[in-house]
Amino acid sequence: MNDALFQSTELGPVQLPNRIMSSGHQTTLVRDHLPTDDFSAYHLARAKGGAGLVVLEAHAVHESGLLNDHTIDASTDAIVDAHKPFTEAMHNADTRVMVQLFHGGRERYAGEYAPPALSASDKPTDRLHVIPRPLETAEVYEMIDAFADAATRMEQAGLDGVEVVGSHTYLPAQFWSPNVNERDDEFGGSLEDRCRFTTEIVERIRKRTSDEFAVGIRLSAEERSEEGLSFDETLPIIEHIDDSTSPDYWSVVVGSSSTQEGCSYIVPPATESEAVTRSPAAVIDQATTGSTIVTSRINTPEKATQMLAETGADVVGMTRALIADPELPRKTKDDNWNDVIPCVACNQGCIGRYQEELPIRCTINPITGREAEYSDHNPVMDPKSILVVGGGPAGLVAATTAAERDHDVTLLEAAGELGGQVTSYADLDHRGRYQDWLETLNARLNKFDVTVELNMPFAPDDVDEYNPDELILATGAKGRVPEIPISDELATYTAAEALLADEPFGEAVLVSDWDGNEAALDVAIQATKAGAEVEVVTSAYTPGESVQQYIQNSLLGELYAADVTMTPHHQIDAVETEEIILQNIFNDERTRRTGVDTVVFAHGGETNYDMYRTLMDSDVSVHRIGDSWAPRTLDEAVWEAFKTATEL
């Protein structure tokens, strides 16, 4: 069915072993603006896993293009020596390697010091609130040379090609867009002059590199915001550049970094479909002379195969799917479906951590970003008897990881199904593929012969019956309810209770959001779908404050479209029979809500520590993981489960 994915194909002069690509994405596995050993191990895992092409993350071509302390600098010769051994290792794994040549222009972050941002004109970016200065004409030519210099270094380092990043309204797009470019020199005005910056870059690179070196362009087919370019406006730009300089390939995405509305498409949340690039990619493939790469939210082999067939594209980007499981190509080729770790599009460990300037991780694959340390899956020399108490995500990961290393594992779960709190949102449309992840974990339980006992509550006295060498406590936490007066006359739930109940919502629902968490947004969306009038009251600065930005943008947009009332800076002071009393967290002013019949508290978790304290008096070695240690996020639960199991 997916044979097309494994056909050899060409990107200009470069022959790829298959059509699966990991597209450029920031890893923060960078020190002093150079890639680290962790960077090499991370990408080499994707190469060994079967990706035909890896495009490395944005490399700044000029000092002014360094977005932050973790941006790779391609403006000095140090990058050549840094990449040479890495590129050789990637080629030995039969993977081709290219790199993104990048300058964000006005799209930049500020570090300790914020030098002027540079752009075609001084048009601000609304999302990042940056007002750039226009490049002088001489500086534009210097910037063109900087792109060519960087490309020359990449060929010296042994890479197979470069990709000029004009997507998401970065610097090349700031020149070719009539909405941004207000210049009156040879780089502004007509379509030809606005595109000159890009065509000059491609031509200059071609003159300074060999015929075997590929030169592509990445661009947004449409910017997906009211003030951005539509595809009808972008297509003439593509056609002109292609006619003028014939890049070896076009890498097609959508979205823009310059607006809240458009930036979500940089790393699309689960609410978005791979279809956003389907139609434009098909048109671009027909309208241009080179190859075509199609990307964005393509997370399964079936979707990838369909996209290749429907667009005529030569290569398909499966980046987050490869972040979640670098072995996805090999597992797909071997029909090993049940063992694929699916991307759930949570955006927490990948782009979310980058935006916090932290190394790349994956919420559901704890090895991601730690490949240099955790590449060894050899069985242990001294297998132990392991008892895991709790079948939520932490317990499942601990049990499967320990069993994979040849320990004898028994998993106890008090409920009638596995999954814990994840089951409350696993099947929500806007939450991605959590149900698939639970099914993968269940398949691994069977694969590694874990003994699973459902409907089996555990008490400390039961430890003697099982007599384990090690006990992993993964009992999770229950939903927390604030210590305020709450009337018995109104229906009240925790977020998980509301999401699991058959018909929890009345006609008027008030969601109490403690910290801007995603569960509150889940409840609000489900309540609107049930026909309720909904208000989200949060003590955070905004609902969704703790949610990754692109997902927050998408969900808030959905809530605004459903006329949900959002009240920040407030908390519930009391739930009375006839009214809800709210308190402003800044001035203690009270306001009242009447007519509410359902209150849902999304206030995080509450851990019962009694079991652990009792078990501490037993002879067994006890390990706490996830929310049973302290209520936090899924990231901590999965990481602690994996780390604990690998250290036994």
C-alpha cells in the first residue's frame, strides 16, 4: 500500500533512496551557535530509521539572522568542521542531508541585547511586535553574498544541498511580498524587482557551488491570515522565480510567522489537516520545472502516500512523525504497524520546548533528543520482578520499558481499562492521536509479555502477595477542587469527570481554570458542542496560557467562534445555589454570575501520598513516577517512567 514512499527519487542532481523527509526544525541541540554531539545523534537516529532526506534546521547566513543563542551560525568557517564528520555518518546511513539557509528579517526574537531587526521595509510584525529597519541597498547585496557564502560552506562540509527559506514571511518573502516591501530601489516595486533578492541568491549560489549541489526554495503557498498573501497572490511570485532561476525544488508549506492567526501553521495543531497544502502543492508541481516537496501535518504513511498521489509531489515531509518515532520508515516498510509511536500533535516537547529555549524532546517518546545517552536497548544482565501499580501513561511506559529490557513485569490497574487520565481526552477531535498511542502501548504490553490485571485495586498489604524486587508506584492523581463553599444544588465536576461523563453539561456551564491549562479548553469545547452557553473563568492572564502557542491560538479561535465568554484574572470565590461569586485576583473585587447550572473545575491534580508512606515501611524498593510523585504534566510522567525503568 505504501510502496510509493520507498521509491527512489531525485531532487535536482541529488538522488534520494526514498521519498520520506525530515524537514528543517529547531532542536536547540546547539552550543555556541554550533551543532552538538546530541544534534548529530538525534538526526543520525532518523537516518538509521530510514528517512531518505534530512533537511537540517535554520542556519543563519549572517550574524544579524541569529534568532537566539541556539541558532546555528553558517556565517563562519567553523560550521564546516562541525558538519563534516556528521555528514559522513549520515551518508553512511544512506540518507541525504541538506540545510536551511535562513534569515528571519523582522521575524526575530530578542536575547540579552536586541540589535535592529533588518527587513525590506520598516513594516512591523504584529505577532512578535518588532519594528525593523530597512536594509540599505548595499546591505541587500551583502546579504545575498552571505547566503552564497553559507551555501559554499555547506558544500565544503559535504552536504548535498541547501534550501533558501522564504516560508512563513521570513526575509526573502518580506522582499517579494507587496504587503511588506515598500522599497523604491532595484529590490522593490515591480514583481520582478521584489523577487530579485531571491533570484539573485539562487543564481549566486549556483555560480559558487558545483552542479551536483541542490538548491531549493521553501515557501508558504498562502500565509493564512487576513493581511497575508493568498495563493492567488503567491503563484505569480513562484512562477516568476521559477522562470528566472529554476530552483531544483520547491518545498511547500502554508502560514506566516508575522500573525497569531498564521503562525499556528508553522507547526500545525491536531485541528488542522494535511489538506491545507494539498491543492497548492499540486498546482505548484504542475507550474514549476523542478521537484516538489509537500509537508505540514502528514503524520501517517497512509496520509503520506495519499499526498504523493494527489499532488504529484516527489517528497513528503513527515517531521513530527519522525520526532515521535525515528524508526517509522523502517517499521512501515516491515509492516510493523503496531510498534509505531504515533505523533499526537501536542506540540509540547518539540516546538513548545524550542519556544522556551530548551532542547527538543517528544512528550510520548522519551528518547527523542537523548539519543546519545539512550540508544542502548540491550537486555539487562540480572532480570528482576517488577510490579507496576497504575495503568495510566506513566505506568504503561514504565511497564513496557522494563519488560523490553527483559524484566518480569506485572501491571495492576484499579479501573477496567488502561490509560488513566489520558482516556478523558484521548478521543477528542482536537487532541490528535492519543487513542492510537494508548493502542501502541497496549500492543507493547502483549509483545513483551507484561502480565496485566485490570479491576485490581492495590493496597500496601498486597505487596507480600506479589513479592516484587521493585515496585513502581504510578497511581496518578485525582482532580483537585478548590477549598471554597460549594452548593450541593449545582452539578459540579472536575475536568476529567466532565469529559468522561455521558451528559454532564447543563444549559449554562462555567469552567473554572486555575492556570490556563488545556483541560479547561477541552471542557469548554465539548460543552459548546453539547449546546451549552459557556464561560471560562481563569486566574491566568488568558485561557490556555500554559498551552503551546499554536495550539492555544487554534483552540481560542474555536472558542471565540462559538461565542464562549472568557474572563481572565478571576477565580471562583464561592458556588452558591443561585449564583457564582467571582473574585478579581488583583483587587479582590467580587462579581456574580446567575443562571449557571454546571461548574467544572480544571484545577490540576491532587495526589494521595498515604500509600507511598505506608509502603516505605515495607522491605520492597519503591519508586514514584508521574502524578503519584507530584501533579505535573504528561511530559514528566513519561520521562520519569522511562528513566526509572531503564535504571532498574
